[in-house]
Amino acid sequence: MDNEGIFSTSLEVTHGRGYVYSLQYHVVWCTKYRNKFLKGAIDDDFRQCLKDIADKQDIKIIAMETMPDHVHMLIETTPQCRLSDAIMVFKGTSAWFLFKKHPELKNSLWGGHLWNPSYFIVTVSDRTKDQIEQYIHNQRTSRGKGGRPSKHTS
């Protein structure tokens, strides 16, 4: 079997001990009740918190954009990373941090929950990485104020 041509020349791989990998994921999660609180100082603190968590979890954030009610990240992980656990750490640690630094957040949230319990995750190939990275960087500009795309066109 000829293996030439399976990987594109733009694929960046990481070499581990006995394995080679390239694992990127597009991850999105929303605030509870789609509350729009990721603004100003809260947003700045949140973004720094995610960067700190990523460093501790050995996860590379390739691209990130926060909107008032959700976050997009393009991340790169190792094969040993269990994604469901990593997302739980991102959400749980950031909630704890933001509630501690900005206690006023609890006043606007029923039950004291910061994040919607669900999330979106999709694998990224070398052919779609640039497209997703561009999509994340254009979140604030491509639709004006951000948020969900409209189901109805006008």
C-alpha cells in the first residue's frame, strides 16, 4: 500500500515517544440561559483564566474568541488528553475563578451556575484548521454584534 499523499504537506505533527500526532478540536460552550456577561473586565479575566488552565493541562490554544454569551476555542491536545475531562476543567475552574473574582455574577444567575452543561466539539483536520481559525477570529466582525446566526434570512 502506497502511503504517499495521505498527509498534506501543511500538516504539523508532534512527535512523542513511540507515536506521532496532530489533534485539533473546535470547542464551543455557552453561558447558562445565554446570559451576556462575558464583557469588559469579566471577559478579560475569563480569557486569561482559560490560558492559564490550558497551560496547566498541556493544551495549546490556537485561536480563541469570546462573545458575551459563548466562547469558541481551537485547541491542540496530546493523545493522552481526555476531552470531556479537559472541558469540565475549563468550565469548572473558570466558573470558580469568575465567581470568586466577580461575586456580582451570582446575582444575575439562577442557582449560581455560570455555564450551560452542554458543549460542542468537532475534530479538525489539516484541511479545515485554517477555516475554523478564521471563523473564530471573525466572530465579532462577521455578524456584527455576534451571537447565534439567524435561522431566517431577511
